[in-house]
Amino acid sequence: MRVLPFSSVSTSPDINILLGIANLEAVPLDGELREPFVIASDSSKQTAVDNVLVRLTSVDGYVGLGEASPFPGISGDSQALLLKDIKRFRKRIIGRSLTLFDLENQTRQAMKFSASRAALEMAFFDILAKRAGIPLGRLLSRQTFSELPITDITIPIVTPEKARVLAQKYLELGLYRIKIKVGKDVEESVARVKAIVEVYGTKRIDDHYLEILIDANEGYSAEGAIELLKRLSDEGIYPKIFEQPVQRKNLTGLRQVKLKANQQNTRVFADESVYTKMDAAHIIDGDAADGINLKLMKHGGILEAIRIAEMARRYGLQLMIGGMVETTLAMTASLHLAKALGGLEWFDLDTPLLLHQRLLTGGMGYVGAQLILPQNPGIGVSAI
Ligand SMILES: [Mg+2]
């Protein structure tokens, strides 16, 4: 097992400092998506990015950036609610001095949404790493890992014809790990997965055949999810991962799907089921999943994500790092976290590829499926 960074975070002299806060601003961070993003739990099509950019200024002149990304169908928030949540918090910290851990306590008391807490903490971390003159990942852990993270790319709920077009595009881009959104209708889901499998056929990218992950975003009953696995196996299709097949509170159902899926070497991952450390403990106690999808927006930031990651590791669960529909800012912060944790099995940091235009400068890069982490101090992203 890797040595994990929470103790290094909580004792680091570069992290445990009092920061005087001079200003906090929150503005809309809007952009268009190349394709509407449709998943099982959200009845509306998401066609745009309606995020929030947070700009935190310290009294010694550093500016830290953070991003909050709402997902109304999953988290019950929205851009307007997040803006309100953050703006209400302004009075509480401007003119004050506080540590990262004070900030976490205060945002937990005063903010309603985990995504707004994540944005504030991200901006605070950005300042700490800039002050230390090192990239965020290095601030979180001084260990160096040589692994090359490979991201998946998501194909949302679309027709088989559209899925074929997208798969062809991703094949040409050198992406071989595809996360396919499924849910509700088994036959329709099977048709979409089949269409993608047909495009890749036996083609290989860097010695890899197509790898399939499916994500139902709570869209099935346990029976429906097991039926989907059976129908796919009838077609000779065995997903590596089945993410959140059932409703988030249905841990009995999740475990039923896991037992069945494990017989064919498919791992079941909890996503919407795990917002907090307590949620992760329930998954572990109930032996309900093989892994957890970490997301800064769900956990309310990097500190809680690290705590959840450490707990999951201790009990042998795998980890995925993912996000909502985020720009390079939150995704790069997540990649820094993943680098600090080391040895993550799955990377789902693809949403900047789904955006029509770049909304910020700098940040992570993509070479085919490989993720490149910026080496400049802080998160490495600037506003345009
Ligand atoms: Mg998911």
C-alpha cells in the first residue's frame, strides 16, 4: 500500500499557515458543450457549462482560483444557488486570517453545497502552492510517482448512430477507454454499447484494445442492472466497471449487482452513493462496491477526498478520480490530487475535451488518452 498524503498535508509547514484574506469574488464560468450531456438521472439535457469561478485574494497579494460545478440532477444545486452560497460566505472571511482547516470548518458550518465548499478550498490550496512556489500535487505529497495517467472519455445517452460517430472520433484521437452512459432501458443501452464496440472492433491503440466502463447514474433496479450485464455478456461484452447501477441509498441492491458482476470480472463502483466519509464507511461496511469514484464537487474539496481515499485504500477498494462537467481548473486540481495519492486505478478527467472552447489558460494537457500535469506553481490555471 502506498504512503498516503493526509498526514503530510496536516503537518506540512507550507499548508498549516494563517492566510489573511483580502477579497473573495465569485462569477459565472459559462461555456458550451460540443454535444448535449445526457445521463440517466437527469431528465434535462445539459448543453452548456454553467459553473462558478472563485477568485480568492490574500493580503500578501496572491490570487487563488477555484471552480464550482453544479449538477442539478445529482447534487440538487445550480449555478445561481452556488453563486449565492459563495457570496453569502464573503462577509465571513474577508479581513480575517485563517488556516485551510479553519476554512474547512467554517465552510461546513456556513455553506449549503459541497461544490461551493470545494471551490473555496481549491482557491485556498492554489494560493498555498503558489506561495510555496510548487505545483499543487507536490504541495500535497513530496513523493514522486512515475505512472502515466490515462483518461477515459464519456459517451452520454445518445442514439446508436450518434454513439458510432463519437466512437469513431475518439478512436482517431487515440482514446481507448470509453465510459458509456447507460440507464433505464436495457435494450437501448445494449444497442449503444454494441455500436461503440463495433467501431473499435479489434483495433488496438498503444497495444490496448477498447476498454468499456458503463455508468448508469442510479438508472436501474438491481434486477435491471443484472439483466443489462447478462444481455451484454450474451453479446460477448464484459465491461471493466459498472458504475452506480442503482439508486444511491440502495446499498443492498448495489451489493447484489456487485456479486453478480464480480463473477464475470466486472467491478462495481459507487459514485452518487459516496458524498461523505460516512457514506464511504457504509459502502465498506456493507461490502457494497469494489471501488469509489472520487469527485471534489461531491466531497467538498481535496481534504475530504483524501480522507475518503485513505479509508477506501485501507479496505482494499479501488479508486477512480472523476468530476462533474468541469473545465480544466477543477479537473487539473483533481489530477494534482490523484498524483499526490499515487497509484489510482482509473481516471475520468475528460470533460475539458467535451467543451467547445477553452475558458481558462494553462492547466492539464492531453496527448491521446494520456494526461499531462502542469509543473508551474499552484494548480497551474489562469483566468483569460
Ligand atoms: Mg458516475
